[in-house]
Amino acid sequence: MTKEEKRQIKQFEARVRQLILQYHTLQDENTRLGQTIKQQEAQIQQLKQTVDTCRKDYDTLKTAKIIEVSDNDITAARKKISRLVREINKCIAIMQTQADNNDTED
């Protein structure tokens, strides 16, 4: 083997070692990136669950608000009916007073 061939073999061996180092470096990076992807997928799942929970809470609050408005309407209606009943009772009392006055005059 000539001196030139030996130099080329050493150069080839050096390049192969560099490629092996690059391969191991890329393998490590690939493993790290795979772990990062798994962590982010887990975080995405967690955030999706949070979004679902928030949507359910929003729907519940929206329903509660509708019921609250209905309760306010019911309360207002009850007050109005009570006021009307009091007015009717006053009218009946006035009519009874007038009827009693008419009976005593006869």
C-alpha cells in the first residue's frame, strides 16, 4: 500500500467517524424532539379537557342566567298580582261599605 492510499484510508476513516458522530448527535436530537412532541401532545390533551370543562361551565352559567331572568319575571309577576289583589280587595271593601250603608238607609 502506497503512502497516498494510506492517507486516503485515514481520511476515509476520519470521515466515517465524523458521520458516526453526526449520526449519534442526530439520534439524540431525534429522541429529544420525540419527547418534546409527547409532552406537547399531553399538554394539548389537557388544554382540550380544560376547554371542554369551560364550555360546560359556560353552558351551565348561560342556563342559570336564563333561569335567573325567569325567576325575576316570576317575582315581578307575583308582585303585580299581589298589588292587583289588594286593589280588588279595596274595591270589594268599598262596595260592601256602600251596600251596608244602603241597607241601613232602607
